[in-house]
Amino acid sequence: MGYRNIAQLLVDLEQRGELVRIEKAVDADIEAGAIQRRVFEAGGPALLFSNVKGCRFPMAANLFGTMSRMHHIFRDTIATVERLMRLKVDPAAAFKRPWEYIGAPRAAWHTVPKKVRTGPVMENQCRVSDLPRLVSWPEDGGGYVTLPQVYTESPEFPGFMRSNLGMYRVQLSGNEFEKDREVGLHYQIHRGIGHHHAQAIRRSEELRVNIFVGGPPAMTLGAVMPLPEGMPEICFAGAMAGHRIPFVSREGRLPILAEADFCISGRVSLESQKPEGPFGDHLGYYSLVHDFPVLKVDAVYHRTDAVWPFTTVGRPPQEDTIFGEFIHELTAELVPSVFAGVHEVHAVDAAGVHPLLLAVGSERYVPYAAERQPQELITNAMSLLGNTQTALSKYVLISAKEDAPDLSVQDIPAFFDNLLRRIDLTRDLHFITRTTIDTLDYSGISLNQGSKIVISVAGPHKRELGTELPQDFKLPRGFSRVKVFAPGMLVLKGPKHSRERDEQDPGLEKLGRFLESVKGLERFPFIFVADDPDFTVADWNNFLWVCFTRSDPATDMYGVGAFTNCKHWGARTSVIIDARLKTYQAPPLEPVPEVERFVDSLGAPGGPLYGII
């Protein structure tokens, strides 16, 4: 049951016609990543690069590139794991419908890792410089591992049950790292490895780290699974794998995934940090150079038939989008049990995941009130901002289920339409300033710091939404090209941003005052200022990406009829959101034209990707 390693998966995918071998020489520097992105965009097959320039190891990509392939990979265990998830929601279900839970005890046994004396990964050793040095974007700081499984254990309570498995950034080359002796380990805030690192520092000990690449596909899924603290990812991986996952366990050493293709074993020193980055990241921009921990490499192990799996990180949708959709399928029923009163959540992939969270919750605090207003919804939103990965959300938009029972967070246009018809701009905007935000989000006032906003709506419609510009609509000098994107939302062009961090723009405040005289503007509660309105309104993906990755709520929100009363900010007519690329933000990712032409050649008649791209 389940694949025990990448080799088994590749054989199966090839037999199914879902894998293409590329025997033409391909460079891991830019070329391999560009090919993977194009094939993913086309909904194409998995790829096996057998001739990697300057490297003896083959590379595999797009293994998880479609939902149908993801369902096939985990076909033997999805139903059982979903039943286990339902047990957490309703333990009595096992007694009500026992025939549905016959496989549950066996699945629970599979969650326990199996200790072994040795395994295929221990067959060989090599140097860090022997590994494929994947560079996905032209300004990347070096070669990166893009599908790492970073394993640590609690220094205070070692063992599998206090372990953490995460997909944290690993830089293999470049910057100031000592060749073959050091690699960069970039983990963001609110990650499990941080607790282990803090314990090691308190104990004045180096933190032992093993970085696995390859092995059972379930381990890769486990590394990205947003599980509650105290629930080991390797246990979830065992359930998804359908077998106990073997680990090479030796006294005094950190366990090593026996079926991994590679393992980089080392220690994070107590004090050493070095510059890491830049790196093209999942928000669609480069994350810039910052100091992060350094892993002192003790050994690099690999199996004899090792294959290096990789993906590309970039503006969504990418392969990690598929992971997100699959995880949503598995965990959707858990949401109400983790967040009381919340029925459904959607961390919007097109907006970079953390910048925008949509939610539907209950509003039952005052059921006898003549008119429902957001109260319980605000409590629900604060719960979302205080638990698991939803705590990194920047814009939290939450609507009452009682007002629209059929509303789904997956229907983004309908969700915005419902929100804009019901929002009270004088009441429903709740800011949290100078707080932690996603490490990769450069819209804030410093690294890891910015603001959040909860926008909660409940009660009857407040307005009809505009679909055409008001007749007397005018703009002040410097602003132009206004577009109606969707009912109730305008996008217009503003002058190039010129302010410093942590500083509002007087030009946007002037815009708000200028628009106060426009009659009928109240039918457009949201106005966005962008660099390129045509690009922004081209589709929902562009709109969500531009408007929510390039704005910080506290810094970049202005108002038509803005006011502050007892530290509560609101607007009487419309909210203006500055979605221009800021002077201090990282640049967006751009492909390399000559490399794209090389990829085109692979899709030409006679090429390995003919008929795919």
C-alpha cells in the first residue's frame, strides 16, 4: 500500500503515461525550473531530467502537478485519512457507522514510525556541491532545495512524538556559505522548528537537523501539512503512506528517513547567522537578503538510484497550489472543530495565500436583535488570527452564514459581492497594527512586521453596487484610467509610489478628499490604486495578486470621508487601497526570454514536450 520511495512513483507514472523523460541536456540553472513551470501551466505530466548539466543525479519535477495525479498518488489512503479526520470532528461517528471505520485502527498503526538499523539512503555519501543546484529565477542568490523535508526533534523531549517536519528554505550555494560545509536554513515565523531552536538556545546546544529530499511522497505532503502544535507531521505522513515509515535510528543521532533519496545531516550553531537570499517566492516577488541560521553540514547521504525531486516557487498558481487544494479537501471538515463558529475558510492562493483569508462564520450573539451586526464574527476572526497558519493572514474578510446560507468562500466573486453589499465602512473595519506578518510579505513596515485588518459583515444589504462610473466622476491630477473591475470595485492608475516605509502618502489622502464631491460613489465601497489598471482588471487572479500582495492595511488604506473616532478608523463613502508597487518592496519575478525560447524548442515537433506545451 502506498509508494515507499520516489523510484516506485516514477515507474508507476511512466506506466500510466503520466511521465515524460527529457534526455536533452538541461541546466539546473534557470532552464529546469522554466520547463517545470510551463508544463505545470499546461496541466502536463511529471518530468524526469536524465541529463542534468554538470551533475550526475537525475532530477524529477511536476510529480504533484495536477489534482488527478495527487489523488492517484494517495488513492489507497485518502478515504481512510478522511475518516480519521471525521473521527476528530465527531468521535461518536465510529459507533454510529462502524462499517465506515474498519480501517481506522490499521491506519493509526501506520502513523507510528518504524525504527531500522540501516536503509537505502545510507548506501553512499557525497558533497553538497555534488547535488543539483537548482536556480529558478535569474536573481536567486544560489542553488536551492525546493522540496525539502526538514526534520528536527525537541532537545528537551527527543523522539518522534515531539518532532517537527517542515518545508523550509534551504540554500545550497552562493552568498557567504562555506562550500560543502554550510547551507542556509531559512524558516519563517510561526513554524514548528522555531520552538525546537528556542529550546536548543536555552540549553546552549546546537540544534540537530536532517534535511530529506525524496523518499515516500507522503513525507513531502507531511512537510507542508498545517497540523496543530503537538501533532507530529511524520505520523500524518505514515497514515497517508499506508505503511509505517522506516527511519534509521542510532543512539545519539537524529533519525534518518531510510527510503529518502538524499539526506543532508548537520547542526544549527548557536550564534552563527549569514545572509540568505534573494529567492523567488510564492508571493510572486523576490524575498530579499536577510540573515538566517546556518546549518553546519556533517554528512550528505544518498541512495544508489537517487533522483532529485524539485518544484518551482513563484507567483501562483504553481505546483504548491495543488498541495493547498488537496490539503483543503482533507481538512475542510475539521475547520469548525479547530475554530469554533467558523464554517469555512479559504486562504486565497492567487493572492499569495497569507495576504488574503476569506471566511464564513456564525453570528449568534444577539439573535433577538432587530438587525444583525458583526459581533461573534469578530471573535471568530480573532480566533483565526490566533491559531495555526491562519495566524499569518493579513486581510481577513468574514461574512455571516445566517445572511447567505449558500455562500461559499470558494466562489470569490460572489463572496466579494456579498461583502460589499453588506459592509458598513464606518463600523466594520478592525485594524491590528505593528504586529507580525508573513516573513515573505514586503508590504509591511519591516521584516516580519506590519498590520492586519478584519473586515466583518452581517445584516441586510446596505447598498446596490455600481457597475458603471458615476456621471460626474473626475480624478485629480496624477490619477487616471479608472476601470470598473467588478460590481462595487474601481481600479485606477496612480503616480509612481515615492514614499518611505512606515509612511502614508499625502497624495492618496488628497484623492480621498477630492472624491468626496462625486455623487453616486457610495455604490463603490472599494477603490484600488494600481500601477497598471489594465493588467489588474484583466482577471480575478491579477486583481487578487496586485491588490493584496502590494498593500499593508494600516499604511495603505485611505478613505473617501475618512474619520477617526476614539481610535476607530472608518470611511463614510469608500475605502481607497493603495496597491501600487512600493519603493521598498521586492521586485516581481520575470522569466528569462532566451530560456523561454529554449523551452519553446522542446515543445516543437520532434521535441520531448511536443503536444504538451
